[in-house]
Amino acid sequence: MKLVAYLLAALLGLLGLVFILGAQGLWMRVVIGVVLLVAAGALVWLARQRPVQVTTIQKIDLSGDVDLEGMTCRSCGGSLSRKSISVQAGAVFIQCEYCGAAYQLEERPKW
């Protein structure tokens, strides 16, 4: 995308110079040339801007009473921290910091 903007800016800048150098006393050609040069400069400035980073916050509304309980690794029994848990494609995955075991967390039915 930046390459296209730079190429278009170069084309507009070249046309602006052609209009200014070929004005032959006509002030309207000078005005058009200046406008084209300003547009080329604006395109270069826009291409150099950093993209805006979007942060997505996901909130989960749980129904009913929820009790906080410590989680332990299935393999070694070590306590799991927030760093050990990740959500990928809507599924919860565990990566144990102690033994390196990796597995998907499956919720047991409540009934």
C-alpha cells in the first residue's frame, strides 16, 4: 500500500512540476502545479504515518454463582498462573510452566 502511495505521489509531483515549468505566464497553470505538489506531499506524509493499533477487550458474562478456585496441572499438579492460560480460536489452552505439558481445558458438565 505504501508503494502505491509513493508511486502516485511521484506521479503527482512530476505533473505539478510540468505545470509550473510550462506555465508560460498563465497563473492558472501555476496554481494547478502547486496544488499537485501539495497533494504529492500529503500522500507521502500519509504513507509515512503509523497504522492505528486496535485493542480488543473481551468480557465474559457468567451466569449463576461462580467460585474462584485454584487450577493445577493435570500432569505434575503444579499451580497454574495467568501466564499458563491462553485463548485461541475460542478454546482455552493450558501450557504448564513447570513440566511443559500443553492441553486444551475442557469444562465438565454441571449436571
